Amino acid sequence: MFPEQRARRLRIKPAIRRMVRETGISVDDLIYPLFIKEGESIKESIDAMPGQFRYSPDRLSDVIGEVVSREIPAVLLFGIPRRKDKFGTEAHKKDGVVQQAIRRIKDAAPDLLVITDVCLCEYTSHGHCGILDREGAVENDETLEVLAKVALSHAKAGADIIAPSDMMDGRVGIIREALDESGFEYTPIMSYSAKYASSFYGPFREAAGSAPSFGDRKGYQMDPANVREALREIRLDVDEGADIIMVKPAMPYLDVIRLAADEFDEPLCAYQVSGEYAMIKAASANGWLAEDACIMESVLSIKRAGADMLITYFACRVAELLS
């Protein structure tokens, strides 16, 4: 008997194909990112991300209803404030835009997990992820204190998981300490552990209004050429108390996801970022790709690489296709 004949027999019938499939995607794997804009009665389309919107807290009910009806277990919130300053002050206000959104979501859907992005780029007037010194460089240690305030304000508002994305050194440890000291020792941290200085973030920066006003973020985000560094960064976050680790972006870094899955026991998340979403949407709009087939193949590839969970703007569509 020839091995290729056996393989062919296992491919012929769809039911057999399903039985021998090695990797699967489940609705339980999905996290849906949402852009929350301060104000009222806001639902704005995002040009670079067709099908995605900015919502004011009072307009979240429709999208949250869809998320719940699709049985997606979690959302990830990004805030867009009215006012910005060089210190990102609005990020940790009790009545800040994300804090308002958390409370509204928890009132409407208590069992839906709310994950909150902790970073200052959407809140600073200069668009960088931390406090700057006189020369315009990010002050790592000074930024940590502000990030801890932001994380604690989110936890007090009802966030289920805190997700620091700033890539400052030591931020997981100081956030863990702040949460523990305030009685939130059971609030997990999902750390953006290996976040690369990627060109695939462009649509997000339009959506969130978070592009740097000068320079770039290469000083604190990772060099796309480096893999061993990613494992070191993840190890540091785990040692500081990260409960869930993340690789971002996803598809251009499938090798990093695979290595992280092999190296660490912690749950591994991957972020299919705005540029990955926009490419598929643009190509399908031009008739160059079959959208649904490419969506499912792309998320399957990320799972196959070793991710346990996936942040994707396609979450609602994936859930619909799975049903």
C-alpha cells in the first residue's frame, strides 16, 4: 500500500476530512476589538477598516448585542478621548471614555469578558506610548507610574483582564503590584509581550488617532528582524506576573507564535492587526480574493502556529461562519 493512496482516501469525503483535521478554530478562541470614542450618539465608520466603527459609550448596545448573540466571549477596548495632553491624563480618570464603556458593557452583558488596552498613545498629545523627556525620548520609569494608575482605574470600573500594550520595561510587574495592593489580585494581566514595530498598524492609528506626531516607536517596540529577543521579552513578562502572553502582529510573525507556544506554558494570544484586516478587505472588494475563505484560512493559520486565542476584527464574521 502506497502512503499517498492512504492520504488521498482521507481527503476525498468531507466528513473524513473533518475527522482527521489537526487544527480547529472555535468561537471560544475569539476576542473582538472595539474603538470607544468619547461623546454621545457616535457611530463613525473607519475608512481604512471597512465594516469597523468608532462607538461612543452610549452606542455600544448594538455591537455588544451582536457579540453576545454570536457567543464571542470577550471584547478588547481602545479609548479615544476628547482631550489629550503630554501626560495622557485622561487615560486614568474615573469617568474616562474606557471607564464609562466598561460600566455600560457590564450593565448590559455581565458575563461578557471586558479586556482593556493599557497604553498612553491614544491619550498623549504627541502620540507616543509614554511620558517624554526634554529631548523627546520616552521616560520608561516615569511612564510606569501612569500605566499603573490606568490599569487600576480600569479594574475599579469593572474590567476583567488588563492588557498593557506600551512595551515599557517593567510595566507588568508594577501593574501587578498596583492591582494586588488594591484588592484586584485575581484580575489577570494579558501582556503584549512581543509587540513589533510593525508597518501593519497604519489603519489602527487612523482609527484611534494615535499616530506619533514625530519620530517612531522603534525605541520601545521590537525590531521585526529579532526572534530570540521576543522570547526574552516574553520571559521577562512571565517572571513579572503576566497570566496571558501575546504576539503582535499575527500572520507576519507566525514563526514567533510557534516558538512562543513551544517555549511557554502560559496561554498565548495573537493579534490579527488592522493592516491584516484591511488587506483582506481591500483585496476582496476588488474581486482578487474570496473574502470569507481568506478570513477563515488566515485565522486557522494563526491557530495552527500555536495561538490559544485570537484578537481579530473579523471575530463576528468568523463566529457567523462557524455557526
